[in-house]
Amino acid sequence: MKILITGGNGQLGQELQHLLTERGITDFDAADVEKLDITDEASVESYFATNKPEIVYHCAAYTAVDKAEGEGKAVNEAVNAKGSEIIAKACAKYDATLVYPSTDYIFEGNLTEGEYMPDAPTGPKNEYGRTKLLGEQAVKKYCPKHYIVRTAWVYGKYGHNFVYTMLNLAKTHDKLTVVNDQVGRPTWTRTLAEFITYLIDNQIAYGVYQCCDDGKCSWYEFAKEILKDKNVEVLPVSSDEYPTAAFRPHYSVMHLAKETGFEFPMWQDALHEFMSEL
């Protein structure tokens, strides 16, 4: 099958390329903005008419969460909302299956326990979450053959992420403070890439799914695990000590799609495997 990966140079896009290549799949095109501007309807139409992809992993996204509240607001809207609508319409027109990675930020993030189910009421409290929800709605409206896959706290080999930040800070600090009142589920890009290809490969029913590594933790607990073999002290603090432009969910643990038969690793195991490969 002809496969298109939008946002091919991003954190998930590169992980997908690596996974497909590892499996001997070469008939894919990883297109970043220079090759395919998803906000340009004419450009998208031309690309689809020429290449006729059968599966589209729509990894292109604006992910500068704090900038989306101000200087990046227009780009955030154009990429996550309008761009996703354009891709969804093109997939429908050319009968392609669309996989749309989304985020826990589409929820309010104010639970104190339990899990957010896929059909739980949404209520994003920042601009990034709002536009990703608009993207979800466009996918549902325009493209019948779709998988919406919500994830959270993503890290991996490619690009900037929390794991790299902690490891780099540990090189120059003997003490770090990390917020302990935001709880969620970390996600290794390898887990996410394997899950979204699993949906395709096993012809799982179209719909909304949620994918993270299993278990839950605070950012402080995540940092402690990352740095447990480093000579650095990690201390818990309130998120009040680290004000950000965008609201961060205090509790956004999502229900995992275990009914699909996919085996989600515990977040500690996934983290250790990732770090062993660095």
C-alpha cells in the first residue's frame, strides 16, 4: 500500500519511518512542510491526485503549546485545525485511510482519579488542545475511514522532549526541581508508532482510541525514573512555581485501548528500553 506520513521530520514521523523501514516497508513518503504544505488546499489536492496514498499517517502538527497562546496562535489554528480538515477531505476524496494522532489536552484535565474514556466529555483549556479537538471533529466529519489516536507526554529518539531535557540538565546541575501535581501517562514514540500501525495491520474498527504506555506518574516521578542512575537530586514542587502561558492538565490519565489486543508496556519498561538504546 502507498503510505503518506505528513510531518515526516517530526518526532513521531521519524519514528514511523524507522519502524516501517525496519519491517521492510519502503513504499512510503515522509513529507514535511517543504514537500507538502497541509495548510494549502491546492498543494494537498495536487499531491493526492499525483500520488494517491492509501494510508495517511497525519503526524504534522503545531506542538509549541505555550506559543500557541500568543505569537503562534494563527499558525496553530492553520496547521492543527484547518490543515487537518484539508487532509481529511483529501483522504475521503481519494478513499485513503486516515490516522490522526491527537492529545490528552482535548480534555479538561481536572479528574482526581480514574481514567478518561474515549467518549468522555471534552473541554480543552488551552489553544493547542482546542485546535487538536477541531482537527478531531474535522476528521470525524469528512473522512469515514479514520483512526483518531490520543496520546500524551510523548518522548523518543527524534526531536526535543522531556527525557532529553532531564538528561541534559543533569549534566550541569546537582539538584533539579520538577512539578509533582500533574499526573499522566508517558508515551514512547515507539509504542505509539507500533500501535497506530497495529490498527492498520489488524483492520481494527475505525474510531477513537487512546495510546500511552501503561501505568501513571507525575512529572516528578517520571524525572526520578529517568535520572535514577545519575548523580543528581530531584525534588518535587508545585506547578505554581513554574507558571506557563498555556494551562497544563493536573490529571489526564487516559483509558488505553486494550480491547484491540495490543499489549501496552509499562511506562518504566518502555523508558528503560528507550534509554538502553541511546
